[in-house]
Amino acid sequence: MSKDTAQVLSTFDQAMQDPERKKAFNEGYQEFLLSELYLAIMEEDTQDTSTLLTDLAKEGGVSPHKVPYLTPAKKQNVLFLKNFFNLLDGLGYKIVIKKGRRQIPFIKE
């Protein structure tokens, strides 16, 4: 294959060729999605919540169709979660997401 027809990888794609960098990126990306999901719930943004749940499902290898779509009719579910998180925080509890030995706070302090 000549240089003219060779596929040129972007800087990001080149970095993702390294398994350690790819693993670190994926872990950071999942944390980012989780913190964005929390913010969407707290802002009662059902559209962003639905989009983020779908993105998390894809990251986890779960069919996005198995994730319940949060429609405006189900806004009370988002409101419930917001109030529940506030209640736990007021009682001094913290929500932690654990995967193996790794733990991340769901609510960034």
C-alpha cells in the first residue's frame, strides 16, 4: 500500500492504540458520563438524562433499548431521584459507585 492510500490516524486514534491509555481514557469517560448524569438529574433535564443513560448503556455493552426512556411524563421519576439524593446528602450519606476495587463518588464534592 502506498503512502497516498494509507489511512492516516488522528492523534486521538493513535493514542488509543496503546491499551493502557485506552483503558485510562475509558474509565475517565465513564466517570464523566456518570457525573453528567447526576447533573442532568439534579437539573431535572429529562432529555439529557435519557441521552446520558443511552450513552452509559453503550459503554457498558447493554442494548440502549433496554434503558427506559425518560419522557416528560416520567419527570416525577427524575424529581424523586433529585429529592432522594438531597435527602441522603442532608443525612450525611454519600452515594458511591463501585466497580471491583475502584470507587468513585456519584456526587462530586
